[in-house]
Amino acid sequence: MQNSLLQCGNAQLFTLEGVIAAIIILGVTYFLFQSTMIISPISDEIVFVQIKQYGEDALRVLSMDTQTEDTLYYALTHLNDSYTPDELIKSIKKILPDYVDFNLQVYFVNYTSNKIEVYNITNKVPTSTTVVVSKYIVIRNGQFVEDSPFRVRSSGVEGVNRDIPILLEVRLTLWRI
């Protein structure tokens, strides 16, 4: 009978140890999760990926080789000091969501100075967190208007100069407002 009482006491002791261990583990996990703040950087990254996708889609749609005023091709071939591509800017505003603002620039090689220059189509000041997407467009020199900033002017034969391909990089800088 005494052996059975000792076995009963040992079983109660093991049960008590298990309950105490479970309480300690639950207490530690409770205090661990209450004392730390978990910040997931993925939420901001998802927004930037979405904004980048909007920009890439906008440039893809607007880069069609057509003669409508709201395309990049038309705006770039007609761009000079007196022409502003208002239809292109309106189309970009329609494509992008309301919470996204943008700046549109064209990078090109100035063959007179042999330097890369920037032509600002819009002059907005971005915030510190921006997303930049770009699209390369090749246009023949003869397709630009006469006073275009992208047109190559040289002393060579004009027929040869008309066929020179000009590479333009259209950069769309996007940010949340």
C-alpha cells in the first residue's frame, strides 16, 4: 500500500511540473509579444512595386508609334520651345491613380557638346521616396520638327542626317502624394 502511495505522489509531482512549465512558457511568450513591436517593411515595398507597375504600364501604353497627340512619339517629335505636350500629360494623369504624382523628363545626347542633357517636360518637385521608370525610344533625326532640342544638326549632307537614329530615354519619376 505504501508503494502505491509513493507512485501516486510521483504522478502528482510530474503533473504539477508540467503545469508549471506550461505556465512559464505561456508567460514568456506573452511578455515577448507584448514588449516588441513587429514592423513589416513589405507593406511599403508593395506600394512601391505597384507604383512602378503603374508607371511602366503608362509608358508602354503611351509609347505606341502613332500620330495621336497623347502618345510619346508624337510629343517627342513635335517638342520645341513653343509646343507643350498637354495631351500627353493629361493621358498620364488619367492612367495613374489619384494618389500618385509624376515628373516627366527626356534624357538625350547633345551631339554638339557631346554631353547627356535633360529636357524637362514637367517640373514638379518629388518627395524623398520616389520610383523611377524609363522607356527608350528611337526616332529618326528627320522626324523631329526643325527646332527640336533632340535634332542633330551638322555640316554633313542633310539626306544622311535625316536617317540618323536618335536614342531618347523617357524617365517617369513617380511618388505618393
